[in-house]
Amino acid sequence: MNNKTFSPEFLFQLFALLIAFIGVQALYTAVIRPNAETILAEQQARMKADPGYTPEQSWFVILKDYEQQAELVLGIWALAIMGYKARLAMRERAMLDRELVPLAEGMRILPEDTREYLRQVQALPPAERGLLLPRALQNALQRFGATRNVQDASSSTNTLIMSEGERLESELSMIRYILWAIPSIGFIGTVRGIGDALSQANRAVSGDISGVTESLGVAFNSTLIALLISILLMFLVHQLQLVQERLAFDTQGYLDEHLIRHLQAD
């Protein structure tokens, strides 16, 4: 079985979706739908007793339908994925505060010295050695030792960091899919609600508009919740993207300051 197919991130996303579904389903079963049914029943009773009564909006009623439930599941799933990626970015950033290749001011690294410094980087624990900064340091030292050319080592690290930035950008595709799916589900709820309202038009003509108003409530509420969740997620995904971009720039700056400028060809 291919380990890459079932990477830790893939397993995390799978379990996060499962937990989000179970948690939201439990919340709807135990809290939201029972409260919504109670509130709707009270409102209908008061409307029959007092034709001038205007029902107040309740979040339980706004959230009660299946479209809103699906939107909340996807929203929580997206938050979990972004939290996972933000945690990885913080781990990467923490490496920038460490002196992985200790060099005093004015020291120079010659091509024949690269093995000694490579051993220091390779002595890191495996979990840290796979992070961006240690990989970039190894790449630069190996390249410099092989080519004895400072510019070649610098260009090689630039390419590696750019590739890492592109990889991080591509890994946001699942979050972007969720950001597309949530408004789409809201639109499905709108279409369903309007369709139900039209199917009850004959009852509205006879004076009973309760079914029409309830169906229109489904239409508008599903869109409302979808837009609110999308606004929040769009803000957070842009912040995550900014963190990842800054990580790439700061890693390049770290390499230039702590390694590249110390390299000296024969």
C-alpha cells in the first residue's frame, strides 16, 4: 500500500470530516431541531390566536434545515484543515529562530567544509529534518560542495523554495473546493425552498400562506448561512495563504543571511 496515498494529512482530513459530521448531527438532533420545532409550534399557535402577531427570528429556526447542516459540516471541516496547515506553518516558522548551522561573523565555508555542516543538519530528528529550512540548507550545502559555485547553490535553494511555495498553494485546493461547495449548497436550498413554495401556491390563494412562508424561509435561510460561513472562511484562507507566502520569503532571507553569504569558492 502506498504510504503517500494515506499520508498523515489525508488521514487527518478524513477523521476531521467524520468528527465534524458526527458532531453537527448530534447538535442538530439534540438541540437545534427540537428547539426549532418548539419555537415554530409556539409561533403558529400565537399567529392563530392573534392575526397581527409578527414572529421573531430565531437562530434555531434559521439553522434547522439539511442544507444549513451540510454547510456547517463543510465549514467546520475547512476550519480543521486550515488549522492543521497553520500548525505546520508555525512549526516551519519556529525553525527560523534556530541556528541550524552556527557560524560566527566573518566565517567562511569552503566546498570541502560542507560535509561537516551537512552532518549537523542531518543530525536533526527525522520530523524536523523534513521541514523546509533543513531541506533547503542541505540542498544548498550539497550543491555548493558538488559544484563549488556560490551562485549555483543560491539558485538551487531559490528553486526549492519556489517549488515549496507552489506545493503549499496547490494544497489549498481542497479548501477552495469547500469554499465553492458551501454557496452551492445554499443555492440548492434556495431552489428547493422556492420550488416547495410554488407547489403550495394553491393553498396561498385560499388564504393559508404558512406553507409558502416556511418554504421561502428555507430558501433564504440556506443562502444566508452559506454566505456567512463563506465570508469567514474566505478571510481565514487568505490569512493562511499570507502566512505561507511569508514563510517562503523569510526562509529565503534566512538562507541568504545565515548561509549563502558565508560560502566562499576556491
